[in-house]
Amino acid sequence: LFLPSFQDLFGVSLVVPLMNLHIKSLGASHTVAGIIGSLYGVMQLFSSTFVGCWSDIVGRRYSLLACILLSALGYFLLGNSTTVFLFAISRVPVGIFKHTLSISKALLSDLVSERDRPLVMGRFNAASSVGFILGPVVGGYLAEFEGGFYQTSFICASIFLLNGGLVWMLPWSEENISNRDHYQDKGANSFSAKSNYDLHLKSASSRDVASSSFFQSSWTQVVTVLKKIKEIACSNLWDVFLVRFLMSVAILLYYSNFTLALEERFGVKPLFSGYLTSYSSALGVLAGCLLGPITRFYRHNTYRLLLHSSTFTCMLILLYASALSMWMVILSSTFLAFSTTIGRTCIIDLELTVGGNEASGTLLGVGQSVTSVGRIIAPLLSGIAQEFSPCGPPSLAVGLALVAVVIMNGNKQKYHSHGSVKLKNQ
């Protein structure tokens, strides 16, 4: 699971930093580029919840393979995008089926205990982030040549096809998942009932459905998916998802015009921006490896760690927005790599802790849908804000991150009680 996730993000990081420059070379304005960039978020919004829930029904293997192969098709189309219209069309299959990391995280949450989940998720994120170390550098280097963007797109599509072969050859077994469900029945199920966030999904019946659901009718699967989504929609998780939404938009605003803003503000070439992105990704890997000692220092209080990391992220984006030299940009990028990696892991763990672990795919899918709303809004806001100033997007990000911190402070008592129950169960 760690190797395909590394290859996944390596391939994506080849292309994503170059998309704004490519669509601008096709003749699109900042606003048009923002609208087309939002297309990816629109697709993710309507697909991530259904795909995550579908993985709970048909099993992780078939859903993961489908997502990998259809994402490869999207990047192959991107490699043939010579007009703005073709560029927009190529984003559709990727937006619908690019959920490989979410399904992999759902599988990991099935296999590990609640206490070890932040540590394992941190290592998973670290392994995934390794792909960002080489990806932006290679992509920035290829961008210097004629037709470099098209070459990187085809390389990305080939990597996804390779991932499909690796996933197909994985030694899949239900024994470990069954043992994990038995462990979860003893501990986390009692916690879910006590916190009134029980999703009414029993792990034993989920295994029975998963083993035979591949042969079920499509209508039965759709009905089951809608039922699970309704149960989560009626739960009291709105504040967790709202915090995730605000922080996602803030971080997306920071990265949305990063390469272009550095070029306009400091005259930095895309290759140097690629090196800086790779440097930040390397620090993100280190942050993922250090997540174990950090969570032990916080006594496994995910909420408090998330609050502190989000506050730190807000301050660092403010430093970047007001930077007067590249050294200040490098300083903010250095520490932002730590705070965003920790925050990304903590928000996932908080969702599973509060919502229960019986439908991890559905919960992660809903969380991904919330992030997708941010992907819809962030490019639009970034394109409009950048019309006024290159510092407009990160300045707006500071305000959104500050609102998220205020919301978390307002629900402090609620999540302190969850943390105490979690420690008691562990």
C-alpha cells in the first residue's frame, strides 16, 4: 500500500504544479483557469462520498483498481490537451475516480488499532509525500523543454497503470481485517455508542456484504450507499467537517498560485519553485515519521494537536503573504510542511474517532467530499484575488484558517471529553 501511494503522488506531482502555466499558455485568463480548475473539485464533490461508501460494499480491491485505471485514462487525455476545452475534458475522469489514497487509508484503518492509527496514517502520508520530493523537480525540469507538459502527463498515466498492476498482485486477505474488526468491537464500538455518533453499521455484516456484494445488482449497491450517506449526514459531525473545509481552502489558496506568484513577486523560475516544493515535501516526510513521538507528547489528544497545528498554519501563511524576500518564503515553507502534515493526519483521525470506525470508507469519502468543495471554491477565489495582487490568495487563506481555529476553540469541551474516553479505552 505504501509503494503504490508513493508512485501515485509522484506521478500527480509531475503534472499538477505545471497545470496553471500550461492552461495559461493555451490562452486562458486567470479567472478562466480558476473555473476550469474548479471542475476537478466539482467531480470530487459528487464522487468521493459514493466511491468511499462503494468501497465499504464491494471491497477495497475492486474499487481501488477501478479508481487507478480510470485515473490513468484521465491523465492520458491530459497529455493530448492542446486546447482549453480538451484540458477541461481531461479533468473529468480524474475528478470522478481519483480516490486511490482515500481507499488505501480506509483499508489501513480497517487493519490497525485506534491507538496506532495516527502513527500508521502519519507514516502512510510520509511514504506518499516522498513522491513529491522528486515529482516537482522532474516536472519542472521537463517543463523547460518544448512539449514537456505533455511528456509529464503521459509519464503520470503510465505510473497509474503500473500501480494497477501492483495492486492486482497484492496478497489480499480478509483474516487481518476480521481480527481488526474483532478488536474494534471490544473497544471503539462502545465509544461510538456513548458519543451518539453510532452509524448503525456492524462490522460482521459489513464483511458478509463485502464478500458477496461484487455480485449484487447495481440498484442494491446504490440503495446501500445512499443509506450509509444518510446516516452520516444525520450525525453530529458538522463542526469537524467545517474545520476540515476551512483549513482545506486555506491551504489550497496557499498552493493555488504558488509557482506563478513566486515568478511575479520575486522573478523565480518554475524550476526553482519545483525545488522548493520538493524541499517542503521532504520535510513533510520527516513530519510524518515524527508523528508518533508528537502524539505521545500530546498524550494522544488528537483535538489539541489539531488546534495547535492549525494555529501554526495560520501564522505561517500570514508570514508567506507578507514576505519581502525569498528567505522569508523558504522559512514559512519549512515550518508549513510540518504543520500541514500533522493537521492532515489529525483531522482524519478525529473524523474516525468521533464518527466510529465501522464505515471508514464512507467517513473518509464524506471528508474527501468536503475537501472537494474547497477545491471548487479555492481556484475561483484564487483567480479573482490574484487579479488584484499576487498576495491576495494567501491573505484570504489567513482569514479562513483563523475562523477554523475559532470554531475549534468554541467546541473545546466537546472534544476534550472524546479524548478522555479514547484514552480510557486504550
